[in-house]
Amino acid sequence: MEQAILAGECGCMYISPFVHELKEVFDESYNDGGANLALCVESQHYYEHYSCSTRVKATALLSVSEAKALAGVAAITIPPDLLRTLASREVVGEDVAELSLFTNDKPNKLDKPVHRTYVDDETSWREAFSKVNDSKGLRNTIDAIDAFREYQVKGEQLMLAKEKD
């Protein structure tokens, strides 16, 4: 949540919380222990409550039930296979409303989220971010940067090889 708060304070247009760890998206043998849907709900609720213009764009969904649970989030990115699965199913509004974590009649532990600020206090932000879930967020961020860097290098190699052709 610390990254989401800082992004909202800085006026970012979107945040893109990973519902699953990036590694689970690319490695079928890896299991991250379950979807992190709560961060999407908590972030969007926080932004709405404190009138932040930042929106939540959930990414790395792996199932139809996750897509239904996030019905109501500002935006969503899903892999092509999941999109095909969703497109092939009949959507029942009541079903989606019942499963959505954004439905108004669901109890929300964040009826009034605590306002926090990090924009002028990098030390507090780093400290808070590093303590969450035994530093899992920090490790996941490092893993994501490594994965993106690896694909950047592969892309550059591909472009150089095409240039030589």
C-alpha cells in the first residue's frame, strides 16, 4: 500500500498492482500462494476517499474468478488466453455483482482509510515498504525489475540481429 499512497500523492495517472507475482505468470511450476486482490480494492478505496486522481489498473490476473472479483476496478489487463475464456462465457450481471469485491453492500474494513503521506519523507516510505509482509513487496519489486531487464536485453538482441539481416 505504501507504493500506492506515494503514487497517489505524486499524481501518477495509474498504478498497476500485480494480482499475482510476475514469476507465477511466466512460470507454471511456481505458486505465489494466492491472488493479492485486496491491494487493488484498498488502493482504489483510498484514492476515492482522499480524492486522488490516480486510478488502479490491476494486472497479472490468472482466472475468471479473479476478473469477476475485480469487476469495478478502474482498469484491468489480462493475458490473451483469459480474455478468450471470458469472451466465450455468458456474463450474468448478478453473478459478477455477487463476486465483485467492489460491491457496495460488502463489508469494508477501510470505511475510513488512515491518511498517510510519504511524498516528503523518503526514509519513512522506505522503512514502511521494507517491513510489509517480511519485505515480500521489496523482493517482488526487485524480481520484477530483473525480469523486465532480462526481456529488455532479449529485445535489444533481437533488434540487433534483425539489423544485421
